Amino acid sequence: MSLTQNNNQAPPEWDFHTDGPAHAPRFTATVHLAGHTATATTTTKTAAKTASATALIETLFRQR
């Protein structure tokens, strides 16, 4: 979020999807920012959001 605010960009957009049985759900978070997308799937929604954000940041810094 702070990267987008510091660069006067629109904030990231998130999509969440849950599947699997109720006792062991899997959460998928997809983040979209400036034409880039990253996705991660984990056992908690927060971890999926964090992992997808991390993947997006790594992608953005590799391109510079």
C-alpha cells in the first residue's frame, strides 16, 4: 500500500477464493497492481494475502 501511495498510483485490488473442506480450507489471494498480478494459496486468508503481496513485490523489483 505504501508503495502505491508514495508513487501516486491506485491501490492494489484483491480477489479471494476459498475451497476445500470446512475443517481444512484453502485460501487463494490474487493481487492486481499496475498491470501485474500475483497469486498465493495457503491455509489462512491473511497468509494468502501476505504471500501474494510478497510475490508481487518480488516481481516488481526484479523488473527494475
